[in-house]
Amino acid sequence: MIRVLIFDVGGVLIRTEDRSRRAELERELGLLRGQTDEIVFNSPMGQAAQRGEVTSRTLWNWVAADVGLDKQGLAHFQHEFWGGDRVNTELMALIRRLRPRYQTAIISNFMDDLRRSLAEEYPIGDAFDLIVISAEEKVMKPSPVIFQRTLERLGCRPEESLFVDDFAHNVAGARAVGMHAIHYRPETQMEKELAQLGVRIYTFREGVEQVDTSSVSS
């Protein structure tokens, strides 16, 4: 029986719904399409920041030097880079409905400033019992270590947990340690997927808790 639900952040809880801002940055700076993502996330420095080997400030200073930006230019880059990101409000509403009957958690490959972002820019951190960040753990998904640490802190067995991520290799990593997992995509019908795995969706009508069975039909 599943009793713990664990979610990725980027691409799941917070999605880049408008990529035009990053595309415009790339045009302004003479970069290739998608190169801003590669610089921030997938460059050796970006990966080091997500492993906690360098700070987020160090990463952004490197980005500025690599692209050729002054202080004002870097501020513009950051503003536009994140400008198209939005909280997945539908999924967050579902997660809040599932608590406190289910424990909820986050495992994210991200820099050392994510915890602050989840409290300030994107105030969703209060919906989770545990937040696990690669920069703090010094290990990234899909390493089994980060999954095992999370499960230990939550006090649950792998088969009692469900992990949701938008990258197939992270989903495979979770399944490799015995967790249930969902590969999240924009078209994923989360209520239906959860119901098929035995997760019970609850609603509250006139103060009475009821199980929502509509998501399991057809």
C-alpha cells in the first residue's frame, strides 16, 4: 500500500510554460536554441552546483563571465530565464487534497537556493513533509543514495512510496530501488494514474470526507 508521495520540482511542480523568454535571451546573446538551459543546468558548472560542489552564486557569476554579462546584464538574464516558469496549480491542489492522509515529499536536482525559492518565489514548500535537494545531499538523481536517504527520513519502505518525475532516467532510478514511479508529462492525468496505483483521492463536502471515485472510471 502506498503511503508516501514524492515529487520532482522542475518540470513537475514548477513548469516552464512560456519558453519564449528564454528564446528571446538566446536571440539577444547570439546563443543556439536551448543553449540557456544547457549553460545553467547541464554545463559542468551547472552540474557542480546541483551536486553542491559550488554555490548558486558561484554558478551565476560563472554564467555572467561565460556569456559576457555585467551585473545588470546578469540580472536581466536571470529575470528572463525564470520568467516563463509557473507553479503547476492543478497538481498542487491535488497534493493538498491528499494530505495529511499521505505523506508528501520532494526530491529535486537543484542548487542551494531551492529551499528559499519554495518559500518565497513559489510558496509551495508548506505542502510537503520533507524536501530533499541534491545540492544539500551532495548527490543527484538517479543515484539510489538520494532515494534511499529520502525513504529513511520518511520512515517508509520503497514499495510504500510513489515517485513522480519528468525525466525517464530518474523514474528508472526510483524503480530500481523498489519504488513505484510515474513518468510525468504535460498530458499526464495524475488523478487517474494515482487511482490506478491505489492512491485514494479525497474530497470534502459539507464537512464530510468522501472518496472521489470518478478518476477510476474508464
